[in-house]
Amino acid sequence: MTKNKKKSLFSGSRWQLYVLLAPFLTFFTLMIVLPVISSMVLSLFNFDMVSMPRFAGLDNYIRMFLHDDIFPTVFKNTILLAILTGPTGFLLSFVLAWFINEFGRGARTLFSFMFYAPSLAGHAVYIWQILFASDSYGYINSFLLSLGITTEPTAWLSNSKYIVPIVVVVQLWSSLGISFLSNLSGLQNINAELYEAGAIDGIRNRWQELWYITLPGMKHMLLFSAVMQIASAFSISNIITQLAGYPTVGHTADTIVSYLIDVGTVKYEMGYASALSVVLFLLMVITRWATNKLINKTGR
Amino acid sequence: MKPLRKLFHLPRVNEAKRYTRSKVGNFFYFLFLFAAGFFSLLPMLYCVVTSFKPLDELLVFPPTLFTVKRPTIANYTALPDLISSLSVPLSRYVFNSIFIAVAGTVLCVVFAAMAAFVLSKTDIKFKAVIFTVIQFALLFNAYTLAIPQYIIYSTLGAINTYFVYLLPALASPMGVFLMKQYMDGYVPDALIEAAHIDGADWFRIFKSIILPIIKPCILTLTLFTFLSLWNVTSTGTIFSEQLKTLPTVMSTIATGGIARTGSAMAVSVIMMIPPVVVYLISQGSIKETMGSAGIKG
């Protein structure tokens, strides 16, 4: 068969590509791209959701970096929580999937069910709330009291010493979502012949196999999981608000997202909330770029 | 024409033999996973156990976590009474939730697979730009998008219709990103070229080659989308009671103070059943499809 023939076949059904791409692209543009652009534009306005937006130039950004007392704290907290939960969450969702993949179908389904259970159960945060409840009815308090380790209940969730570690644990524990599942499905699709060939070529144990075969084979899935982790690690807010409310004592655990939700929902400053989310977005874009550099180095 | 799957000898391999494993290692992995997995399972266990507790045990001091002395189904039998006061029959909410979850999941997964295929395996114009935008869109905080989205809904006349539930799912960039990564990693280009030479058009390649290979990914995305749509509620975009979903009703039942704790847990246990069923079906049927093994055929 000649090259020309092949080329004409390719071009003959080319319109089909646009048909395949169109549905998603239409909805995506309408529901995501347009709102993102308008949110970026809105960050240059003052908008209280009642009167018309007033153009403010860079005022919102100047206010954020120079005049806002809360912003430096939530900025610092966001980065701290992202560093504490992002890389660990990323590793956890890969390592657990990799461990699980060592077993046959039955054990694999059982284990992945156990690890995905917090996502399925929905009430994930609620149980932590009652574990750490501040009165003596809280499980941890009643446990410590009955053992005589403490003499009065500790207010875990309103104590600035404990709130950040608790948030980190809860976030990690509930972070085995889509990246865990996608790692699992990726691992199951690595060509088994590569493993056989590897064994013949002298790979001795599972750790060598991991480095020379599995990781390179998982590169695309790892990038996906990294981006999802960045998105969730920088946006922790629900967990904090559900556990400790907003604001936490002295804003010790408040993040940019919990702050911007407060600014938008309670103070009706949508322009300023948009500016905060643009800054958060830039923060994530930079992290994403750095992560990409790192991932391109695996398996080399 | 023979099915392309047969034509390219795509094998269905169930379990590949592993040569680099030790029995002892496997044993410790098993122990570790079981311990960690059990810890993960606790909240689900807690919901189930609590839903069978009688009222006095719910209030007992010191509180009991995972034990129930006199299990009762009273929390479940109380539900019909709590529900009978609703202005719209429960079946309507059930229908809404199932319809939204099923229709939204099917459309989301199909559209995502179609778009990802074009972005991963063809040389269409601007594909790099489109894909970059999709990835960055994932990083933009959803909260600030709510107002522009509301304006778009009202322009389209979508307020107070099923569309406010469905549109965000159809537009979700995550599914396309996941599928594109999967196709980049596990669908060999050679397979597609070969199919072209044999005269298959793009639709046929998508249907007969891509879809079978990416099945694990389809199942994963199905589970994830179903789960998020099953729990979807609406704030400010749905006004008529007829169009509300189950989680809305369930939260009204749950807000009845401490006396309703048991029933609230019974409700969460019932709400958990469909996701668990979808989970078991989807993850249980993932098999190795081994797309790359097909090239040498």
C-alpha cells in the first residue's frame, strides 16, 4: 500500500475528528473557559453583587499584598498545607496502588474498596469531628480521661497547636480519590511481557522492577495524579471549615480558599475574591510547571 | 469485516505471571495493606454500626464507637414516617437522583473519551493549545466560577432545569485529562496506523480499538463521575421541589437534632448503597487489556 493511499484515507474521514471533539469542547468553553476568563476580568473590578461592577485596576491586588492583614497568614498556611499534604498524598496514592497491584483480582478489589471507602461513605470528615470533639464526649478525650493521661478534656479543634496536624492527617486520609484509582488502572495496563522480559534480563526484585519498568510505564498517570494533587493540596478548605469552622483561632489554619469564600459569601466582595483566586491559580501553575520538570526525570 | 479486535489479536490476559516476587514479601504487603485499609474503612463502619444503635446507646457515656449492645432497626423503620411529611413523593427524588447520575455519567464519559482520543492520537490543529487550557482549567478555584456560571445558566434558560446538574459534569476537564493521559501511555500509535491502512475511519478506530483498550480508564471515570453526581445538590439554581435530588431530602431528615442521629446514619447507609454497587461492578470487572501486546500480532 502506498503512502498516498494512506494519506487520502486519513483526510477522507477528517470531519469525524471535529464531530468527536465538538461536544466536550462546547460545554467546556461555555461552562469553564468563559467563567474563568470573566473571573479574571472581575478581579480588576469592585463588585458587591448588587450594584454594577466598578473598574478598579490593580487595586484588589495592591490591597491584597500591601494592606490586608489576613492575606499573608492565609497565604503562608496555604503553602504550608500544600507542602505537608501534596507530595505525601501523591506518594501515598501511588505506593498504595502499587502494593495493591501485587495481588490477584480478589484481594485487589477488596483492598481498593477499603482505601476508597472514605470517598464512598461521604461522612468522612464527620467521624473526625466526633473523634476530636472538645467535650468529654469526644472519643479521644474520653479515652485519654479514662486512662488518666489527662484530667480535663482538650479542645483539639480550637487549639492552634493541634489544628494544623489534624487537618493534615484528615486531608491525607481522605485524599485517596481519583489519583489512587487512576494509578490502579494504569498499573493494570502495563504490558506484562515487559515484566517477563525484565526478569529474563536480570531484574531481581520488585524494587528494581519498580524503577526500570513500572515507573517509566506509569509516567502519564503520574502526571495526571500530580496535577490532581496540586489542585487539591492548594484548595484545602472544606475539611478545615467542617472541623474547626471559619475563622480558626488567629487564622492558624485558614487557607486562601477558605478566606476567599468568606470574602465572597459573607462580605460580598466578589472582585477581591476573584483576585485571591487568580493569585492562588498562579501559585498552582508555578507548582505544576516545577512538578512537570521533576516527573520528566523519572526512570532515567 | 471481522471485528478489529480479532484482526489485531488483542489478547485478553487475566493474570500475568510475575517472576520477581517473594512469598514473604507478599505476606508483609498483605498485612500492611490490611491494617491500613481497615483504618480507612472505619467511617463507613461507624455509619453502619451507628445506624443500628437504639437511642439510649447513642447518648451513653463514655461513648462507644464500633460496638452496639442491642442492635435495632428502629432507625430504619422510622424513616417512612419522617419521609411522609414531604410535599413531593420520595419516588420523585429517587428518580431525579438516578436520572442525573446515570445520564450525566454516560454523557460525561463518552464525551471525554471522544475528545481525549482526538487530542491524544490525531494531528488536529491547536491540539496542544486546547490541552494546555484543559489542564490549567483544573487548577482554577471552582468557587469564583459560580457567579459567571449562574449568569450563563440564566442566559441559556437553564435555571430550574436538570441542566444545572448535568452541564458541569459534561464540561469537566478532569475526565478528558485522565483519558488523554491514559491513551498517551497505553494505546500504541502503531495500532491506529495499522487500522488506517486497513481502511478504518476515525469513528471505527475509536469504537473498535480505543474503547476496548481504555476500558479500565472508562470504568474508573464512570465510578468517579457517578459518585460526584449522586451526591450533587443545588444551591440557588433549582427552586422547584420536583427537581431536587435525594441528598437535599436526606439532609432535611438529618437536621432534627440528636434524637435523629440514628435515622441520619440510616439515611447515609442507604445513600451509600448505589455508589458501593457501582464501585463493585466497575472495579471488579477491570481486567488487563494489554493494548500494547497487540502490535506484534
